[in-house]
Amino acid sequence: MYFANPWGLLGLLALPAILAIHFFHRRYPALVIAGAHLWGIETEVQTMGRRWDRLPLSQSLLLELLAALLLTLLLSQPRLGIMGSARHLVVVLDHSASMQAGPPNEASFRDRALEKLRERMEELPNGSRVTVILSGPIPETLAGPAARWDDAEQQLTQWQPRLPKHQFGPAWDLASRFADQSGDLLFLTDHLPDQEETVPDTMEIIAVGEELRNVAITTAEWTFNETQKTTQVYLRVANFGRTAVTVDVKAQSPDAIVFSRELLVPAEGEEPLQFEVPRGSRRLTVEIFLPADGLALDNSIALIEPKPRPVKVSIDLPNGSAAQEAVRKGLGVLPGVEIVPPDQAELKISTADSLPQSERDLWWLGIGPLDRSEAAKENAVDLKGPYILKRRDPLVRGLELGTMEWAGVQQAAIDATPLISCDRIPLLSKLEGTLTTGYVLNIDMARSKLA
């Protein structure tokens, strides 16, 4: 046995205090009576004033001692077990926004998960530690490693799940490394993982969710139509329930309601919606409403009116070259692009054999060949992968190259960070050591099928 609050044992000091009080008596003034000899052995002679006397084992004394002992045990919180058997609990919390859902007028899934965690920590031996990890594409450590429960609980009070649907694998892997061979693994979520997901063998999963009605705005875009000079809002509304529902859709500007209608959304499906908005509305709040919706977080979104601001681009490539034709073709299908002279450009596209000046507000794209000599072109190679992408950079995030051919690649000797590479040769790089935001495309469009 051990005590969760050893300081509570100070309550034992009340026991000698109670005994002292009962030892200590106050004698009343002597009362003279007649015939004291008639009392015989029952006569007790006491002197005047205060003095120590034999302890009277009265019912009052026993009850007071028992009450003090019980209060001491209550304060010290005795626990059964071995004090040295402290555990390390590694917890993965589902950081999905759906954890904020919950039945009307009841605790949310987030609150249920935290209550389960508190119950688990109370069951662990004294001195146990906890590590709390939030799931996500890049997992976060909310508390720990191996934090005290009091410290972790303070961090948990500020936890607000907010991510869209994601894979739990990265968080499970991180938790397994923290737990190693000496920790307990626990995953708290609102739904059980898919069967195809590989779950650590030693991990316990507790799902605190339940089926709820829920609709959500999954896509919202306010665009400016260059041709018609109008603005449109495009929405996609998803229904995560098993029955079709009718939702109320409303769009409101600071001055008035600009759109309102009902929308039928099929079960476990999505429904698109597009409507025009008067120019000058400035800001829109788009809301959908469904009675008894389990999660209101995804039912509203604020949009800012787009301003027509064309990007000024200059093209400084050899006339009639494959690179020039490919660039003009690509820019031609992009809205909001204006071709201007180089001295007015915000983005300059030129050959990669000459690097740009260092200007803070300038964007630059250099297109190969890096060396335009005939000998260098002949020594260039064509690559078919595998390609290595720096996934964290937004420029290449979500890009898939597969086995496409990258032609006319030359060895690069520039100060740049590779974003796409193959066989340790940079194919797309970001310039370093300059104020200009510059990129180098190591390719020969004359040999490439990209043109």
C-alpha cells in the first residue's frame, strides 16, 4: 500500500491532541457535604485546580479518535499496490474536427475522450507519467514526453480538435517510439479505424463517438469572372448521414441577405451549388442549417470578395522556341494574367543561363537549358525517374510525376535548394542567397514532351 497524498498523514497529529484534551481536566471548586464517610470506597479525593489524571475511556473519546483517523485516511488517499510500479501511458488523441461533435445537450466526443483519459490515469499507480500526442499529417506532442498528469491536464483543457479527416499512422508511429517497450499505448477517437489501416499490436483503442446527423460545407469559392465581369460563389455541401436531408442555405453580406434557398443533399453524398453575388458585397457569411446537426463547426464560412488584380508577367525567351510556345500556351489558359514588358513585370520568365538581380519584390522563373552551348546540350541526359519531391514545399505538394520523361537535364552548379530531383540532379530548384524569389527549371523544352 502507498499514499497518493502523503501530506495527508499530518492529520495523525490530531490523535495525540485529542488524547491530551481528554487527559486534561478542570476541577470545580470543592463542595463541603455531610456524611462523606457513607460513600466508602466510592469516595474520590481530588485537589483544587487543573491536573493530569487517568485517561477516561469514554464513548466520546473513541468516536473522536475514529473520526480523526478516517479523515486522515481520506486526505492521504491510500492506494493498493507497489509504489515502484509507476507506468508510462502514451495517448494518441484524434485531432479531427469531428471530435467536437456530440448529441444535442450532451457532452461532445472531445469531452468524453478526456473523461476516459482521466479515468485511466486514476487507475494507474502513483507517480505514473503520460505523453499526449495529437494525430495529424505531422503529429504534435501536446504534453510530455513523460509529463506529470497535473501538467498534462492543464494542456488538455486548451485542446480543441480542428483538423479535417486524415491518416492516424504517423501519430501511431510516433507513439510507439515514445512507448518503446515500457509504455502503454492508448488511442482515443470518435470512430474505429478502417480495417485496412495497420494498428500497433499493443495499442488499445477506445471509440467514444456515435452516429449523428451532420452536414458540412466542403468547398467554398468566391470567384471573379473576367469575361462577364461578375462574381459567383461555388459551394459543395456534404451529407455524412445515412438518409437524405434538406438544408437551408443562406448567404449574407454586411448589408443584406444576397441568397437563400433549400438544398436537397443525398445520403452519404454531396450536392454542388452556384449562385451569383452582386459586386461590392465585400464580405459574405455563408451558412447551412440542419436541425439537430451533430457538428455546427463546419456549417458556416466567411468569404472575402475577390478583387480583379492581374499578375503582370514578362516572357524573355528566344522567339519561336519550344519554351516560349509552351509558356505562352500555359499562361493563355490562366485567368488574371497580363503580359507586360520586363520593366513592369512582377514575374519574369527567362532563360536559366543568366540569373536575375536581387530584388525583394521580384519573382523569377528560369527555364533551361542551363548551358545553351551545343556541347552542353549534347551531354544532357533524359530521365524517367524515380523522382524525389520536397513534399513540404507548397509548390510541389500534391504533384505526381510518375514515369514521365524529363529531357535535356544538365549538371547544375548554382546555389539553390532542390524541390524535384532525380539521380541527385536538381530538376526544379529554388534560388538561395538572393532577395528574389527565383526558381530554376532544369529542362530542355525542345527535347521534352511537356511542350
